[in-house]
Amino acid sequence: MGAWALLLSLLMATAQAQVCSVDDTIFEVAENTNRPGPLADISVPAGQQVTLGPSSTPDAFRIQGTQLFLNVTPDYEENTMLEAHLECRSGDTVVTQLRVFVFVLDVNDNPPEFPFRAKVENVSEVSERGRGLDHGAQGYSQATHSLCFPQDAKVSTIVIPATGLEAQDRDQDDILFYTLQEVTPGAGSFFSLVGTNLPALRLDRRLDFEAQQSMNFRLLVRDTREENAEPSHTATATLTLEVQPADLRPPWFLPCAYSDHHVCINAEYHGAVPTGHQLPGPLVLRPGPIYAVDGDQGINQHILYSIVRGQEDGTFAIGADSGKLTMTRGVPSPKTFTLVVKGEQADGARYSVTWVKIEARNAAGSPPYFTKSRYHGMVARGSEGGVEVKDATAPSLPLRVWAQDPDFPDLNSAIAYRVTNNTDFRMDGETLLTASLLAHEGVFYAEVEANNTVSAGTARTVVEIQVLEWEEPSPPTASPSGGSTQTLKPGTSRPMPPGPSRTPQTSGPAQTGGGSTAGTPGDGEPGVGAAGDQRFTVVDMAALGGVLGALLLLALLALLILVHKHYGQRLKCCSGKAVERQPLSFDNEAFDAPQEANWAPAPHSSPGLMRAAPEPAETPEPAILEPPSTTTLRPASESPELTRDGGSPAAVRSILTKERRPEGGYKAVWFGEDIGAEADVVVLNTPASDAAGAIDSGSEASSDEDADAGPHADDTPSTGSSYI
């Protein structure tokens, strides 16, 4: 047995020496790795040659001599395994076949990628019949309108599945981490991702189309858990969620007595008609025409109108599309109709009702009259036809051009309105609307005629409309005319050249039929009542401010006179600064014509006062007040004392009276404790060349009362007089 074992070993060694072999047939190489050295050494018997067989990975290997080399840089995303098929040949005969495998190891070298750069998804604010939303990645259809009340989309509902937001990473071993970042402020409180590794979008808060109609997010994905890991790759995409409105609210009758984004307390309307007459046009109602809009602005269903109660005799009819209330026959005697008007969506999904109260009253056929001879309105430049003209005194409100009837103190539906001289504007009841595109800024004038269709009396007034530049329109607001509210840019409009449509029509006497454009005191505008018009123009406020300012100035002057009267002597005695010799002439430009002040002195008596004989004074003229110059003011501590002049008294005071002499100038009376006679001195204005010195010296020469009259000059001074 030992001999046979030895013989077998020799045979095997001899066989191995006759075939090809390699040390290892399986290798692992990380992708993106360049391996320049030999991958394996091949043992080739003498007389044989080794080559790459046809099943080798193309261009992946090469053989140099008896060594196998890797010919490429491996890429896991292209080939996860490379194979080298080795054939050893002796001539044309294949003696040995070997297979060498190279497994490519995956490396994080690729960033994740979203299948979209920007994605827009429609999300309904409610779910159909209260069920959660379950839509695919292609978007969401609006919940269907039905007669049942749809419930709000449930919180925690998955609105976009993970498959619609997932990113792809060619690195198969990578785990992706997602983050949802809000772009629209507050949007993050509405939506979130289910998990860090599961990008399904979940609803966290009830949606409201009226409050938030579109939300933007940034969706970020990273292929590592930590941001600072190496290597790490990220990708971003934009996600926009468009909130689709649902039919949640019934029609709203405008103007709402109260409203927010969710509810409206419907307006209730009232009007009055004369007995014995069938009015040909739509009735004028307060607070405006019957008008309703869809409570869901995003849906904005057309509203149809009908009378469901209150007019069994068929006296009134309402336009199904317009909502305009008309009479089908006259009312023979006074009566009150209470109508229930229904506003229903055209699709029949929602409706609401409101009250309309119509009073039939006896009418004496009095002519109408306007409470204003001119109304002021404003409208944005670029407004097309059908836009309401706003009230210039209250820009948020439409302008109401309203004529009153003595028999109907609040309103009269028998009065019809029209614009007589301007084709750019038209009347819709009491509301002034644009009739064409207003392409230019400027001021337009329109004459509005009120015609009482029963008495045939008319009245006319003028509306001044400023067409102003506008900055940008505000969100559309429903109005009976179908226009939109716009924000006007403040400023003064450029006047338009005069023309037939821009010539102001002034108010005049009673018009044809007994109408008058003149207002009656105490008569109010719509919504104001008998208390009168509560709005004032800028001119009115400026006039009131001027009167109040004048009264305040007079009060201050009276206060100063009283202070000087009671405390002037005490203040005079407290000043100890000696005065300097003053020139004999004075001038104060405040007394130059035509700005003479002729104020009467305050009556009072002082010990030792010697009055001059009274002389006729000129007729008082209104004084024009001018701000005092700072050069004429001097503190009380610097009040001058009289200087001695020969035998003059030690303390002599003067009073400048407000009486003017016929030859010009003012009268001054000099007095003191031991003066036995009065000195009549006339103070004249000096030439303008002496004005500078005269102003300063004149301010020092005034006594307590002289502060009101200003400085004066002496006409023919006596030699024994002292001057200050």
C-alpha cells in the first residue's frame, strides 16, 4: 500500500505540471479603485499558452506573460462582478480552463436624486364625505359637490404617499434620510413627513382655503445620518401644495352685518314705494341692492334668486340672475310687505335666505332734492366698465348719490337716477359706476339727475370724480357691480383739459318739476339719518382749525394782558439793570401799512397816572398777526430803568396808547410818582434805515401795556421829557 500511495502522488504532481493553475480565483476590489499591479500569477506548463476566453468581462482584464491584470477601474453601479475566463492551450487544443472572479465592493460615491425638481400637488381642503384623501402622485381632484355636508379633511391623513416623493440613490446600500423645510411661513404647521426614512406627506392641521391657498416646501434628502459624515451627498426639490376649495359655505347676502373667513350674518334689505303706482324700474333698497355671492370664494358658484314667502298676491318679482326687485302692480293702500328672498347656488348645493321689507306709503308728489350740491368721488386709473366710484371722504365705501323726498325721509324707490352729460360714467341705482375704460388720470365731472317717476319732479347735482394712479389691486371683493376693490395711490391727480364731459355743473335754483339741488339742513345721507351728514371735507376741517387757532391766540393774549395788569409792576420792580440812552425815533415794521394793529388797551388805573386829552381814533382794522422776531424779545431781568435827564424824575414810566393822531403816529403818556403834569408825546414810524435799531430800543421802551402796541416814535418831543 505504501508503494501505491507514493506512485499516486507522483502521478498527480506530474498532472499538475501539465495544466495551468492560479493561487486564488476570487478577489474583492472596492469600486473606483485603480489597481496597477497584477491581480494573479498564472502557472503555465511548458509548451502551453494562456489566453482570455470569450466569456470574460469585455475589456476588464489583460494578460501580460503569465500575470493577470485588472484593465479597468471598477464601478459598482455598472458591474458588481468581473469575470476572467482563462484558457491554456497546447497548439489549438484547450488543455485547461480557469475562471477568476472579481467582486466589486459598493462605495458611497453617488448623490441621491429626486425624480422631479419641482412638484405641484393639489390638495382638497376637505375629504369627500369625510374620508381621508387617498390620491396618487399625479395630483388630487377637487372633492365633488353633494347635498351632504362634507367634513374637514381629517388630521393625520396621508395626502401624498411615499412613492410620490421618494428619491433614488444608485448606491444600493445607502439609507436615505428626508427633511421637509417650510418656505411659506407657517406652512410647517400644516404638513409633515411620516418618518425620517419615509417621505409620505401627512396632514397635521385642518386646511382652510380662505386663509391659506398655496404653500411651498423644500424637500431635502441625504444619504448619511449625520450631515458632517464623509462622504455624504444631498439633493433638494421644491414641493408646492395648492389648496383646493371645497363647498363648505352657503351664499352670503352683502353687505354682511358681520363676517370673517367662515361666516357671514346676511344683510337685510328694506325699501319704500308710493301707493297707487307701479314703479317701472328696480326698487332702491337699503343698505344696497339685493346681491349674494358664494361663501366659498374659490368656487364662486353663480347665485340664483327667488322669492319664497311674503308676496302671495304677486306684487313683486325678482330677477333670477340679477336679484333686482321690481313691482308687477301698484299697491292701493299703505301696507308693509315682508319678503323672504332665497339665494341658491346654480349647482343646487347650497342656499341661504334673507328678509326684504317693503313699505307702501301715501305720497303727496313732492319733488326730490339733493342734500349736496356737489359730491366727491375717486376711482383708480385703468378701471374698466362696471367699477364702483368710491367716496373721496371714505375711500373704502362706494359713493352714494342720493336724493331725498319730503314724503320719504329715508328712501324713495320711485326716484330714478341717470348721468346726463358724461358717457364715461353711469348710475346703478344710487351707485355711480364707470361705463368705459379710464386710461388717464384727471378730474371728471358728471351731472346726476334724480327723477321722481311718480311726481315727475327732478333735481340735479354734480359729482367730481378724481381718476388716480393705483399701486396694485387688493384681493377681489364681491360687489353688486361685479367690480373689484383697488388701492389708490395717494397724491393729487392731474387736471384734465376742459371738455363737454369734464365741465363742472354748478348747483342752481329749483329745476324742472320743482326739484332743487340745494340741500336742506339736517337732512342726511344714506345711513346717516336726520342727524345730518357726519362726514366733512378737508376744507371744512381746515376752516374749523383756523377758527380754533384764532380763538386760542386770543385767549393767550387775554391771559398775557391779565398777567401784565396784576403782576407787571411787581416784575418791573424786580429788574435792576440800568437802561441806556435810546435814540429819539423808533420804527417797527409790524405797524407799517397795510398791517397796522389797532388793539384797544386793557382798561385799568394806576397811581399817579396822568392821562392826555382823548383824540379821535381811526376805525379799527383787522390785525394781521406775524411771528415776533427774536431780536425784539428781552428777559424780564433786563427791563430798563429810566435815566436821569436834567431835572427829570428818577422813575418815569410811559404808556403808549392805541389812539392815532390825525397827522400820524401814536400818543404816549408819561407819568411817575412825583410828576405834576402830563407830557403828550407823539411817536411816529421812522424811516426804514433806522428800523434795525428802532426795533431793539422800541422793545425796551414799552411798559406793561406797551407790549401789545409795539414801539413808537416821538413826533415833537419837549425838552423836559425823558425817553426810554
